[in-house]
Amino acid sequence: MEIITVHTAQNIDIDYEIGGFGERILARIIDYAIFLPFLFIAIILSSTIGSQATGIFAVVIFALFVFYDLICEVFFNGQSLGKRVMKIRVISLDGARPSFGQYLLRWLFRLVDFGVTGGLGALISAAVTENGQRLGDLVAGTALIRSIPRTQNKDVVYVKVDDDYVPVFSQVTQLNDKDITLVHEVISAYYKAGNSTIVYTLAEKVKIVLGIAPPPQMNSLVFLQTLIKDYSYYAAQADSL
């Protein structure tokens, strides 16, 4: 299985498995199957209430079909119903949730991936690109991955630090992997939701517990990020002994 490594804003690498062809095809079949009942309803309506009402119904369903992927991916975190069933989803290559603009670009290029080329363009592109991206993904800076990351919480408590890195807070050795995982989760939550209160609250608690007085110019976010780097440095030193 091919792997894509996402480098997050917190300087953490998380590995995901790229969504396979079988999963993508089955997800697409499921998504198409959702609209089959509406097709049967349109056929029944055409023989009972006339062509005008049937035409209006058909236009509404066609519009839903056209915008289905865009609406689902925007409101359901990169997943349509078929993708959710197959446990795959769309992510941004920077590790963040894709923006509306990225979803829109990806959706617009469906015209090329599945319309003009009849799906052949998407298959070829996904087969030859490093991250299994169709043309829409390449343009939008997204990829289709399995929902569950290969890198678990126990793996992301460490970040890569340079060999000449100088730790700032030696008191960080009083913490453990679980503590640093919590710090990482709070930082991740901040980047997703923009809630600075949780960052400030955790930083203040850590300062009290460890007895740390960081420089006045160091804000709460940088303080927590520095703790992760310092912890990684000391953990690496311990492993080398």
C-alpha cells in the first residue's frame, strides 16, 4: 500500500495510506446508487402526473447529482456517503482540512477527470502520480487517503529536531508521552478551530506545574511548540544512550 506523509503546521509528520482504486470505485458506485431510487420515482411520476411535474423533479435531482460531491465534501469533512462507507476521505497536502476553494477546484476538474476523458484521465493520473492524485487533486493540492492515519498518537509526540538544537526548557523532562500528546492535540485543535483560549489555558497550567517562566515575548502557542521540540530532543538523547 502506498503511503503519503503529511507535514503538519506543528512540524509533525503523519503517514496515511493512499485510497486504493478498489475503494475509490466502490465509493463511486455507492454514490451513484443513492440516486437510483429517484430515477425510478421519475419514471413513475412521468406515467401518473404528467411531463411538466416530472421535468421539474428531474431538474432538481440532476442539480443534486451534479453538486453532490462538492456539498458532501464541504460539509462532511472530505467525504461523500460512498467515501464514508469505504473509509476514505479528501485531505489537503499541508495536513489541514481543505478549504472551500480546494474542494471547489477539485470538483470543477471532475469535468476533465470524469467528463471529457470518461474517467480515463482520473485513472491514469492516479496511477502515475506519487500520491495517487487525479487531475483535480493535483490542481487543488489535495489527496484521497484512508480515514485512519498509520501514525498514531504515540508516534506524534516527537518531532524532528536538528542535531545542533539547543533545548529551552529542561523542566520538560518532568512530562511524559501522554502529556506531550495532549499538548499536540491542543495545538491541532487550535489550528482547526482557531480557539486560542485552550492554548492559553494549557500553557498557563504547564507553566505552574513545571515552574517555568518563559521570556515575555514568547506567546502561549510558541511556548507549547517549544515544549514539544524540547521533549523530542531529550527523548532522542535518552534513546541514544
